[in-house]
Amino acid sequence: MKTSTNSNPVESASQSDPGNGDAWKRLWGELHETRYETHYEEFVLEALLERWERASTVSRFVVAITAPTSAISGWALWNTPGFRYIWAAIAGTGAVFAVFDAILHMNDRIKEQTLLLIEFRTLSTDLATFKAQMNIGALSGFNAYVNAFLVLRERLSKAKSKLRGDLWYTKHVQNIAQSRLNALFPR
């Protein structure tokens, strides 16, 4: 009897039971797709979070420089020729940013997306661990791998259900996520 020194369960299973090898290949394929999907959402969230943080920083800066000083600066500049219009534009911009921040709830959005990003990163790590378990044959029997995979797949489904539409989700963000995926999963 030939013993396999290969730790890859797909090849080991196909050598001992050719019918079972197809099931292993399908599981590997599903794992690859799940990892790909998880990383895509992770990379999109990173890009979206970067944009929300940038918008929040700009908004806070504009509001901060206009709000506390608006009355004092406004009084001083209002009677200076030419500055009346400049100050009106600055104060108006500050008001627009304050309203923009209040309507979009930027801080809540940043918090929400940070928590989702952590969830997707954790899932990515757990999927990589599962892949390693498959490579070394850490679990006993094909059904144990299927059950472990289904738990991971359910976590992905729950995490994706928490995603919602986003103002910053543009073709550019999709391209950023795709280029990161292409680097992680070269063809």
C-alpha cells in the first residue's frame, strides 16, 4: 500500500478515494471564493473609512475655525472693506459643514464602519487559519471541514447583512478594492 507524504487533503483524498477528491476540490473552491469575497469587503471598507475620516477631519477643522471666532472675527472684519464678503463666505462654509456633519452623522458612520472592518479582518484571519487547517489535515474527516467552513460562511453572511449603501462607494473605491485583491490573489 502506498502512503502519501503529501499533507494536502485534496490530493490525499483523491489518491485514496477519487470520488471524495471532487468534494475536496469543491470545498477548496468555495473557500477561495469566500476568502476573495471577504477580502473585497474588507478593502472596500478600508477605502470608505479613509474617505469618511478625511471628510470628518475637514468638517471639524472648518467648523472649529469658524465657530468660536466667528462673532469676534466677524465684528472686526465686517467693517473692513473687502473682508465682509470673505468673512461671510468663511462663516457660511462653516455653517454648511456643520449641517453636513449633522445630517450624515459622520462620527457614527466612522464607528460603524470601523466595527465592520474589524469583523471582516477577523473573518479573513479565521479563513486563513481554516485554509492552513485544510493544508495540514488538522481536522478529522471531510464533514468536520464542511461544518467548520459553513460556520465561517455564515459569519460572512451576517457581516455582509450589516453593510449598507454609502455616499463614498464609487467606481474609484471599487477599483481600489479590486487592485488590492489582484495583489493578494494574483492570477
